[in-house]
Amino acid sequence: MQIDLRTVSIKPLRHTFDHIARRFGDKPASRYQEGTYDIQQTDIFHYRPLWEPERKLFDKARTQVEMKDWYDLKDPRQFYYGAWTIARSRQQDAAESCFDMIEDRQLGDIIPAEVRQMALDILVPMRHVEWGGNMGNSYISAYGYGTAITQPCLYHAMDHLAVAQYLTRIGLVLDGPASLDKAKDAWMQGAMWQPMRQHVENLLVLQDWFEIFVAQNLVLEGLAYPMLYDYLDGDFSANGGTAISMMTRFMAEWSTETAKWVDAQIKVAAAESPENAALLSAWVRQYRAPTLAALAPLAARAFGDKAGDVLAEVTSQFNARCAKAGLSV
């Protein structure tokens, strides 16, 4: 008996889904493309929102920004759910190893008292600001248009919860559970935090989802994170608070990564039309002033006499970033 073995090549009838093929051609697509493009529902709506009957359930008119193709707002990181969870898992492993080392070797106990109190006063109450960031990006993911922008905003919302949790753990390491009650009291009643609290609450009631994107993801985070996780973090490291810098590792890396994504969205939207560029620029100018006013008391506590210089440097860097994205601020 003789058995002949041979290889048979089967040519697929098509390489990807029809809606992907219509956009990119019938060729193998990436996971990001399959999980992102042309998923937004555009018709077959059974009813209009009872709370907003003049609009469709998913309506392009929910923002003043206009795009010919909302899928131009692609994520340079190409995050779909699988890629995002893998990336954050690696970052979490690194962060956990830092916290484990600090707790096992009790490195928090050797931090100078003044540096420790600075972290408790500035970093731990920021967990409430992160909650506001979560709410804003959740709103964008619910009312925005086009999966290319709503999908990463949902990931961004969840990342804000991660940052809030790490800030919570910093408080627990430095001062135990009492630190969280003190931080909440400071957020609710402390004079230093009331401008920031007012600003965050004002952002919660905005209706235009792209305006929230600019006010929260570009302006607030673009000014606050460099001040906290660059300038203040440098002071921690220089004054015996290296353990604090280790515990803020995720925030520093995350803010740098997400800034590239935010800038890409702003750059594409601004390049779409002069009207978009003018609108986005106006929003930046509108929200930059109250953001800086909210950061001023925190900067005064963190940097003392150098607060003005630090805020000026942060603002200058932010303005240059906006100009690079095509805005006039």
C-alpha cells in the first residue's frame, strides 16, 4: 500500500470583512482595523432619545466640530481592547513591583517628613480630579461619534481610574487609611483645592463632547501632569523622596503616551478645516486660564517662591505643543 502526501493551497475567497474591504481593499487587515473602522451605528434606530428627541441616538451634531470622516481620528498607538489590556498589564506589573519593593523594605518610612507631607497634600487629593477625568471620557465614549475616537476615550476613562487607585495606594503607604479621609476633607473644604474642584465640576456639565476632550484631555492634563509628574517629581527625587517617584511611575509613563494620542486627534481635527482650527483654539484659550488658576494654589504649596516660574515653563511648553498641533493659542 502506498500513501502519497501532498500540500494543497486553499485560496481564501476574501481576506477580511466587507466593511473593511470597502475602506482598505480586500487584503488581510490588522486587529486594530477590524475592531475600529466603520463600526459606528448609522441607521436602523428604533427610537430617538426621550431626553433629547430632536437628536438621533448617535448624532454627529452633538459637537460643533465637523469631520468629513470621523474615522480620520485614528489612534497612533493602534489600541483595540486586546492591545490596550496587554500594554496596561505590563505597566501594572512594573508598578506593582515598585509598590511591593517599597512596602517590603519599608522605604516609605525613610522619606523625610516634609516630603511625605507634600505628597499627601498634593498627590492624594488628585484622585478626585482623576474621577472627573473618568466621568468626562466616559461621556465622550457614550455620546461621541465614530469608534476611532470613542474607543480610546473609554480606555482613557478606565486609565483615569487606574491613576486614582495608584494615588490612593500612595496615601495608604505614606499615612494609612486616614490619608484618604484627610484628602477628601481637603477636596471638599480645603481652600487650596476649591478652585480645582470648581473647575472639575464645571467640566462635568459640558454638553459638547469634543469640547470636553479639549478641556480635559488636552488642557487640564496637558498642564497638570507635567507640573506634578515632571517638576514636582523631580523635587521628590532630589529631596529624599525617590520612593514617591517609584510609586508615580505609571502616571509619568502614561501621561507621555496619551499625550501623543491626544495631539494626534487635535492635529487631524484642526487640519480638517479653518473653522475647526479656530474653534479648537478658542476652546484652548477658554479653558487654559481657569486651569492655571486652579493649579496656582497647588503650585504655591509645592514650589513656594518658584511656583510662578514653574507654571510659566509649563504653560510655555503647553503653548508650543498646541502650536505644533496646528492651533493658535
